[in-house]
Amino acid sequence: MILNETLQVPCPVCGSADSKFLFSTKDYVFRCSDDVFGVRKCSECACGYLSPRPTKSSISRYYPREFYWSWEGDASALSWESILEKRKEQLKKKAAWLEDMAPGRLLDIGAQKGEFLWYMEHRGWRVEGVELDSTVPNPASMPIHYGDFLEMEFEEGVYDVVTFWAVLEHVYDPALFLEKASKLLRPGGRLVGLVTNINSIQSRIYKADDYPRHLTIFSKKSLQRITSKNGLSLQKIQTDQDIFGGSLAGGVLYSIKRMLGYSQEEAITEWKQIKDPDLFWCKWRGRNSFAIKMISRFDRLMTRPLEPILDKLGFGFILTFSATKIEIQSKGSV
């Protein structure tokens, strides 16, 4: 199905129209359309972004119900307790970014089903959330506002923490989201975000970002620019797989399938789809293959030692960062 509802855009971080074309891609995960999208890298701030991309009016079509349950699996088979159990380690590692702070007032943008809100509330925080899609369930009845964050009214300067867990890469105007979030923070308050890294092997070579749902793919330089522009001081930035995955595994097997006759389209389609993980890792053209399974094991063994090295060097797939709202000194202060 070809929608042909795409448009060209400048860099969503700095607004520059000067960019370099990197590669073309499709929606290989959910196959919502056969439209082709372009990935570009801004020459000004080194941010990666999708152009052409889906229009604002068509982007919702790329978020099927399965998207919101891709981590947990089948929604009908899971209780709230099961959801929390599956997210347990991830929630701990998210909370670790706030462990040096006393509980205060927290706003989570992109709250989904409210798991992080529930977790932090049980640790003494006063929590609120924003979820852009009103169809996402709220099993624990957490205080979540539904709709466009940019159109919502919040009291400014009162939140101790604003979080964006894997959100900024999805929104049309990440700079406007950061601008508004900064206004909501009290002086000295903290913003924590998680995005993907355009300078990782996974992003540049594996084309692993979730296109076209990922509209912006960040770099350290672009994060520095977008935070400082909005009155935030970037305090910490690291690449790792602690909160979200991003393994190097798959590249060896992909290359072998390509050498042995798969087209690029066939190999990538098998790799990115999520309905049958064995299709890529254990099968040859849909049939179980012992050889493919052995290559998969070799692939994982070979790439695993490289992952912590790349993370330490800043080339891991996931970028997590924290920034502090700058306290403006009064004229009379020394």
C-alpha cells in the first residue's frame, strides 16, 4: 500500500536546510505502507532526520495497536502485574537517573501505559504524565493527560523533573518540546531524555532506527545545541543498552544472507519484522535451517564483546542524557 503522503523538511533541531543524504528506508517493522523515506544528516548540527517523511496528518497510520505492546507481547494475555514484571529492570534503570534527587514533582512525556509513573509514585514522587495517543490503555489509572503536549497548559516553573523516554525521536518538533519542557521545570530542575544515536553502527550501517516512526536521530552535538538553546545545561550523556536494547548482533548474518542470494529488501524485511523473530535468526527463506542457527550464534558471540567498548567510546545505539534548568542570577547577586 503506497500512501504518498510525504513531505520534505529542514533539520528539526536547528532548522538548517543544508544536509547530506544518507540512505532510503521503508516501514520494515509493521509494513503500514510501501512509501520510501529518506534519511539525511544536518551539516550544521549533525542531527539525523527523516526527509521525506510522513505528513502530520498521516503519521498516526504508522502506529498500529501492536506498536504499544511490542515489548510485552499480546495485551489480552497480560495483567498489570505481568507488565510491571516484564519492565522491572528497565524501570529500575530509568529511576537510577534520578537516584541523587529527593522525591518531588515529576512529569513524564510519552507515559504510554503509566508504568514509570506508577514506579516513581511508589517511591514518593508526585507524578503526572502525558500520552499523545488516547488509545493507549491506562491499567493502573495513573494521572495521564492525553493529546498534544504542545497544546496543553501546565503551570510553569514547578516541576522538579521532566522525562522523555524514547519520545523526542518520534515527535515532529523536538525543539518545541524541549522549549516547553524547560519552561515547566523549576530553576535547577532536571530534564532526562533517551534517544537513538545517528553515529552508531546500528543506526548508520544496520539502519536499525524504527522508521518512519523515528523522525529525528540525534547526535551529541545536536543534543548540546537543543538543550543550551532552551536554557538547559547538559550535565551527563552516555551510550549504553541499560534501558532499551540496541545490540550489534545481526550484521554478520545479514551480510551472509546477502552474499548467498538475498536481495537487500528481502534481508532487511526479515531482520526488521517482529511477528516471527525466528524468520531472520533461524530460517532460510522461511524454512528452519541448522546452518543459519549456527551462524546466528557466532554472530552474537562475535559482536557481544564490542558493544561495551562502543558504548564507552560514545558510539552505542542508545543516547541517554540529563540536563539542568539554568538558574538565572539576579542583577544584585555577587
